[in-house]
Amino acid sequence: MINNADGMAIHYVDDTAAFNSLCDQWRNTEYLAIDTEFVRTSTFYPIIGLLQIADETSCYLVDPLKIDDWSAFSDLLVNSQCCFVIHSCSEDLNLLQIFLGCLPAKLFDTQLAAAFLGMGLSVSYQALVSELLGIGVAKDETRSDWTKRPLTEAQILYAATDVRYLLQVQGILKNRLIEKGMLQWFEAECERQKTSAAGSEVEKHWESFYIGLSNAWKLDDPGLILLQRLCYWREQEARTKNKPRNWIVKDNELLKLANDLSQTEKISLDAVMAVQEVDRRFLSRYGNELLHLLVTTESGLERINRDLLNKPLSAALRKKLKQCQKIVSIKAEELEMAPELLGRKKQLLELFRDYERAGQIEWTGEFSGWRRHILEAEFLLIMSGEV
């Protein structure tokens, strides 16, 4: 055991029985701060190197290379009354979902809370601790290899500090959210973060990944069908090989394959190999597999939907989009929250594409809850041409 600079004890936990005992102890704790350190330089899935936990009295560094049973911690996440405090939770939730197959039942994201309170959309932990507590936190071990042992004292101190002040910060932020009447909005957004993380490994979602490629709307229907198959295949391959998507094949290469092969009279191995601007090594390695994928009559995937593509808006809708963006800025300023939290351009574009398809605003997804409550009246006036 060593101590933080301010005297809080740091316990290194590398024994499963001791870890299980701590998990039992924490079941009656209202809040726990957690963070993870991982490596993801050459793999699709993050490799966990360390789990940091802090309660009111101590910091605990849990060594995942030594713990062989995580069931007690998984049960703590899912079935206890404990709320888990994380700063910028998306990557940590993704790792927990992959590593443990579960997510916290209760979550408090301090970065998200700060955005609701007008402190910026992506304020860092260091900046938040400095502003709220007047304490400087170093960030000099960010690029460490957390899978190597033994950890240095500098790594240990850095890792412990990443959770050391989270509970104090959380207490201040929660009180401010309550004062502004935003706690329910914030809690709804935390739930949305969990839903997003839980869906990352749902295969059905991969069927619509073709929608996210920026120029997919330029393809004709046969090309779009090929692109959907290629994107779905890449999701499977990246996970099977545990390599980043772009290490398998880049987005622009998938688009080129789909476009060129949709124009050929018959897709053959020669046609696949002849597509230009696609890595030759990729085609040599996967040519036959791609041929089988693309000529199969039934793919089993959902039907393509052109209405969901990221095509440019009409001139009239672009004008309305700018008006809605102005409303977002005005409302965010009135509420003293980060404007990007209320309505990012990407979110608004999706709202407008739904409007273009349905002829009315469909308040779904991120706009189905508290954002609709804030924006609906003005947006309806803009869409009706009254503004």
C-alpha cells in the first residue's frame, strides 16, 4: 500500500478472494468512482490493463491480469444499489460490456453533468478537478502500456488520481443539477449512454452500418446492396481477427468495390481483382471470400433503406436547418448548457432527413425526451414556415 499526495491510501488488488470481499463490502456503498486503463493500438477490442475504484476512504487498483473470477464485481454492477461514477463513460462502458458482458445499473457521468451545467461538452477530468476543487492533476502517463508488469510508482499514482477526486466532483455536480432542475434530463442521458454501449455487439445493428459511410447515397440500389454486405462482413471480420476496421479494409475501398462491381455485367473473381484504388494485398487475401459474399442470392440482411442515407438536404431544408441551429444556440444559452449537448449538427441532420421522408418531425431517438420538451415549439414554427 502507498499513499496519494494528499494521503489517501492506494491498495493494489491482485487476489480474487480479496477482490470478492471488497465487492461484498461495496454493496452498501451509495457511490463508487471507477475508471479503466486499456490498450487499443492494434486491436478491435480494447485490452483491459487496470480497473481503478475509489470509495470515500481509499483508492483500489484492481489487476485484471491476476483476477480470475469477476462474478462478484459483475453482480455489484448490475444488482446493487451502488451508483458508479465515471468521467467520460463511453469507452469505459464499451470495455465493461465487452469484458464482463454487463453494464452498471446506475451511472453518473461527470463529463456529461458538466455539459449540462455549461462547462463545455467534453471538459477533461483535470480541468473539472481544477475548476471545482482547485487541485492540479497531472496527465503524464496517458500513453503507458497498462498491460506490462510491474507497474511503475508513477503509473500507480496516476491511475489512482484518476478516481481520487471523482466522488467529490460528483457531489458538487449533482447538487448543481438539482438546483437547475436538470437532474432528470441528465439521468435520462446517462441511460441513453448505457443503451448505446449495450448495442455495440448486437449483430442486427451491423446490418445498417452502410448508412454511416458518407458517400453511400451516391450508389444505385445494386451498389448499395453490395455495400451493405461488405460493411456487415467487415464488422464480422474485424471482430474475428480482432483488428481495427481500417486494418481490414478502408471505407473508401468498400465504396469503390460496391460501385464498380454493381456496374459489371457479371461479378467474377477477375472483376473483383480488377477494381482499382483498392489495396492489392486485401484483394489477394480475400478475393474468393468476397466473390462468394457478393454473388450469393440471399444475404439474410434487412432490406436497404435509402431514406436513412446521409444525402445532402435540399436548399430549403438547409435554410431551415440553420434556423433550427440558431434556436439550439439560443435555448442552450438560456439554460446555460453546452449547445452541442442540446443538438449537434449530426443529430439535427437525422431529424431533418426523417422530416424529408415523413413530411413531419418524428421525435425519435435522442430527440424523443427532454430535448423535444425544449425545442418542439420553435422547431414546429420553423418547419411550418412561420419563422
